[in-house]
Amino acid sequence: MYLLLPLESEDIPLKINWTGIESCVSAVEFLRINAVLNFQKPEITDGNLSPVASDPPIATRFSDDNNVIHLANISASMDSLKEMVVVAIHTGRIYSILDSVANTCAESPFEGDSDTNYSSFADYYLKKYCIVLKHPEQPLLLLKQGHNSHNLLVDFRNEGVPLENKSGGKKVVEKPQQHAHMPPELLVGININTEILKSFYLLPSLMHRIESLMLASQLRDEISRHGCNFNISSSLILEALTTLRCNESFSMERLELLGDSVLKYAVSCHLFLKYPKKHEGQLSSIRSNIVCNSALHKLGTNRRLQEYVRDCAFDPRRWAAPGQRTIWPSPCDHGLEMTEVPLDDIKYYGEDKKLMLGKACDLGHRWMLSKTISDCVESLIGAYYVGGGLNAALSLMKWLGVEAEIEHSLIDEAIKVASLYCYAPKVDEIGVIESKIGYKFCTKGLLLEAITHGTGPEQGVGYCYQRLEFLGDAVLDVLITLHLYENHRNVDPGELTDLRSASVNNDSFSLAAVRWNLHPHLLHGSLHLDNQISAFVKIVSAMTSTASLAPEIKAPKALGDLVESITGAVFIDSKLDLEQVWKVMKPILSPIVTPDKLELQPSRELIELCDSLGYFIKENFNAKGDLVQVELTLQLEDALLNGQGCGPTRKAARGMAALRILKQLEKRGITSSKRKKHETDDVDPTWSKDVETSESARKKQKVHELQQQQQPGINRDLVSSESTEIPVVPPIEMKKGGPRQSLYELCKKQQWPMPSFETMEQKSRTPIQIGDATGFNSFESQICLTIPDFGKIELTGEARADKKSSFDSAALVMLYELVRRGKLVIGQ
């Protein structure tokens, strides 16, 4: 429980503004008696207006002094009223007084063509609210409306719409100030200034943040009571409990990425030491069962983490002080009278994608993805690792119920077993490897095991590198993830994931093996593997030191395994010293990719580029023997791009096809920011069908320009031909977002570019009726849809009270126009 009171000033000693508090109480009482908030529309009988609401009284009568302004409850000079907070008796809205408007009064007409139904302000209040003004001669007051409490916890870094100014720089479009004109006698004055009112708008967000931190502290105390007593900050735990849906400047994503690696590392160490007789496949299977999302979800719900997770943006309108009820209720429709949801009841699990996630009803029930809870488990592990190191993370895992304890006696046992391996015949080769990696093994048998392939020439030795590879994979994963986490703190979580994916993979490890000349030391007995390694070494020798592999080139898995197994050997030999392992392996893995050097895989890059531009990709594939052929098509406004690829897997073939389309887009001036330009096209023409375009189209190189059907120079063979089969879409849902969804799905099915919208906003100082809604603003959107080999259709929807509804109106008009033109059939 808390009590928040305004101060007279910030000076010491602090004094409570009791005058302002008493004025607020008096204003509430005055409004309770005199406010016209529940008015009815006036009745008209025999052409005469019959008011049904009584005239609001004026509290005090004063002389007709031109400098005195009569409000509903007080009268004072204009100078003393400036910056005063007032409440309108007919709407209950809060304003602050800016000034009086010269040469105006209640008999003045509205500015412009705001509303032709009323001849003046006085006429408007009479007809709309049945209020007869007692002082119509008073000048109108210029008011600034007090806004609703905003969510001040959102991430404002991306707020505003950047536009190019004439100098080429960026500027942010700011929303214009909204001012109102109103007769003074309709306003109840409150003896507090605007600065105090502004501070009130901070309270919901401020108190919500404090409550969230207290909740995080409560979870920390709960964990501490079970022997995990580490001084982890509440803000770090709060970050681990906050999802992206909260739209704040932090979320669990970064910690979840780190926690995922820490969990994998701890479980891998535990299994490696606990089960010395199990091979890599068995260890991987056990690890998967422990760290999979379903297992983590069960662990999280057992510890009731779902009660702590913050999974939706804060709504300040629903915030209420202790002991108060919110004025924006959210009734429960879940069929539960208790606050706790029985998780063992199947009816409280759903797969409906239209469910509102995260938002709680008045009883506290809310829908949440099971993966959100498993992600929270990983992010908490990451938070405890960042705040208290590995021991804190292991203690948290124990509290959660993850079996990941590391018994140091088992480390000595693993070293003892490896010390029995006979390495004498390979002592010189072991010495060479040690000099290359800069680490001298205490137990040479560990390195011998690390370089022995399953097809090793000495059959029956009883060991190969697979177990160490299993361990080294987890060690490298956590080391690289920690390196990226600490060195790129301002990188968003999605890009951080891309950085890890680009660094922790078989291709990058295989490149490191070849560049550090470790591949000759791999002990194997496979001619096929020998040929693969020789071919790969030849390719790498022709590459620059920082180049990455083309998508059609796959590195032999054995080379990546070699780097991982050597990592595992160093890790065991150093008795699980991660710092020592990183000191050895970091030079071998360098250069580790950085954000400015990050290049996405062609398939991913093409998808993200098309998503940003509003294009759709179609894919066809077929298998021919050991090879897979993939064909990708991309429809632009003026051409159909085609790329084909062939490879041992569908993923590899898709990457080759995507690369060919990206090169074609590059020739048109359409490139991704994460891709280097290709000066030459070295793609095998067997699988490539380059787009032939006219010189005029190539010069324009703009993705959103429409090449009209009659425009010369377009290669019509490359433009999607008009289908003889008219597409049919399901009945359009008329709820918000329904028409847009129907139109988007149609465009995806037909491979038409996404439609674009332009919106015009009109503002009014008086409420206007827009459909079923009433507001001060109206939005009217124009929609533009380009149909390849047909042309451009531009239409305008009806005015709506909000922007998204105007999009729906425009989309609905477009759908009906497509029906009229024979391009669409809407199902019944």
C-alpha cells in the first residue's frame, strides 16, 4: 500500500500541496452535483428544442470586468488562469488553459468547415448537450487536452517515422499539438498547475515498473530459500521474465540465447562424465530429452514461472491504485472462478492462433505459449550466469530440477582412462599438433583420442573422437555465445542469434581446421573421406583468408568434428578450465564474425528481402537420384525472376537457387544491406535462367515502379501470365483486420506484390460521427495494387475513426473491385 501526494515545490523542507488536494476534492464534489455527463439528446417537439438537461450553475456572480473570466465554479483574472488544470462538465475531459482567444466568443462560428450543422459554439452546446450558456460574450479559452496515460515503458528508440529531408539527412515526423476552443463557463477549475498534472501521467508506468521489480525480487527470494543464494539484481531477473510482446527496451531474448548455451554446456559435461561407456549418439539423445522445450516447460510450470512472466505490453488505462477498480474491465470468459488454472486439464490448452496472448482478464487468467515458459527457464539460467557465474547458474538448474551437477572425481577418472591409451607411435605427430594449437597436453592420450576417426587405421583400440566431439561442441557453443554476448551489447537479439549461427557451425570449424593445417593429423581409414577432404582443401586454398563458403559447397563433417574434439580434449586436460580453452581456441576460430561482416545465408536473405519489399516466393523441388533440384520464382511488377539450384540436400539446392535470384535482383539495383555485391555472375548457366529486360527498365532499377501494360521494352515472356482459373477466397471476416488478411492471402496465393496504402488524416475541433464511432479525427486510405501483366489498380476506402480501420475499408473496396473485374470470387 502506498500514498502519493503532490508537493508545493522541490525546495527543502518539502511541503505537501494541501491547497491543490482540497481543490481536487472540491472539484470532484462540484462535478458530482452539476456535471452533465449522462446527457440525453434533446427532444424536438413541434419544431422547438426542449432541453432535458439542466443548465449548469455558475458558482459565484461577479461584475462584468473584461479581465475576469467566469469558470463554472470560480472566477479569476486571465493571468491567474494560465496553466491551470480544468475539467469540462459536459465530457469529464481534463484540459490545461493556455490563453484566451482574442476576438472570439460563444457566438463565433467554427473555424473552416468543421461542422456546418451548427452556426456557433453556443448553438453547438445547445443542440448537442442542451446547455444554455449564461456568459456567451466571454472570450473562448485555448485549451490543451490532457492525454490518456501512455505506456512510458515502451522502447521509444524506434518511435517516429524517419523521412529523407532535402539535405539527405533523416528527420522525425512529430505529431502536431491538438488544441481546443471552449467557453469558460463549461470548465471546472482546479487549483493545480500543468506540471503537477504531467507528473500524474508518469504514475501508472512508474508504479508498474516498481511492482514488476518487486515481483522479480520475490522470485529471487523464492529461489534463494532453496540454497541458491546469489546476489542477482532484480533488474536482471526482470529482464529474464520480460518477453518481446512487452515492447520494452529490454527482453529475455539475449539472456535466453546465453542460457540456452549454458544449459547445453552444463548438461553435456554432466552426461560426458557420468556415462563414460555411452557413445556420442546415446549422449546426444539423453541431452535432447533434458533440454527440449517440452521438458523445460514442465520444469518451469512446476516452479510456477508462468505467474512471473511478463508477456504483454503494459496498458496504463487498466492500471488502478491499490483499493481501486479499473475503469477498463476485462471480464473473464475462461470458465474459471478461481485464480489458479489447473494445468493438467486439457481444456485449458489451445491451438487457436487467434487467441489473445499475454493479456490477463480481471481474475488474472491469460493465455501463454508453452515455449514462452521454456524460454523463460533458459533466460533465467542466463541471468544467473551473468550475475553470479557458472556456480549460480548450476544452483538455479538444481532448483529447477535439471540434473547437471559436475562431480570433480569423475574428471580425474576420465583423465585416468585416457592416460592408458598408447600414444608412443604418434608422439611426434602429437607434438606437432601441440605446437600448432599452442597447448601442451598433460595427458597425451586425450589428444590421441581427439584425432582418431571412427574408421581409424588401428581398429579395435576402443576409442574415437566422437565423445570428445560431443563435449567440445557444447564447450565451443557456450564460449562463442558468451564472447558475442559480452562484445556486442547493443546488437539486437535476432542479429546476435545470426552471429552465433554464423560462428558455431560445421563449415566455420572446418575452415579453421584447414587454415590451421590440422586436417593432415586426422587418423582415419576411409578413401571416400580422404577424397572429400582433398577436394575441400583445394577449394579453401583458392579462397581469401576471410571468405565464407558458397552455399553449394559443404565441408566434410569430420573436419568440423576434429576441431570440436580437440576442444573437448583441451577442456578435460585442463580440468574444465573454460578460460584456458578459450585462450587456445580463440586464435584458431578467428576471425569471429562481427555485425558489419555478417552475411546471411542466401535463402534467409532472399526471404527477408522479399518480406521487406512485399514480394512472395514460390518453390518447386524434385529429387533425381542423390541430388535435389529446387526452382524458385519471384514475381516483380515488371518481370518474373527464376532461379534453379541443385545439391545433395533440399537446403543446399534452395540456397543455390536463392543466390541466383539475389544476383538478378542485384542487377536491378535491389540488394540487401547484409550482402556484398557480386561483380561477376559465376553461376553455372545450366541451372540459371537470367531475366532479360530492356535497357529502359534496367536503368530505372526501382522495385516499386510499375511498368504499364502498354509500355514498350518489357519482355512479356518473363511476366506472370494471366491465369485462366479465377481464384476463390473464403468469406471475408468483417472484424478489424479481416479484409486486409483476405487481401494479403490472395496476393500470396497469386504471387502478386503486396498492396501499398497512403492515408490522409482530417482533424476536427468538434466530435464527428464516422460510421458507428465518434471522434475528433478521421482517416481515409488509398490503396494501390499492382497485378502483373494487367496493371495498377488505385482505389480509396471510406473514412474511418482510426488508421487501421481505414486500411480495412480500402482493402474491402479493392476486393470488391477485383470481383467486379473478374479477378476474384468470394466464397459464400
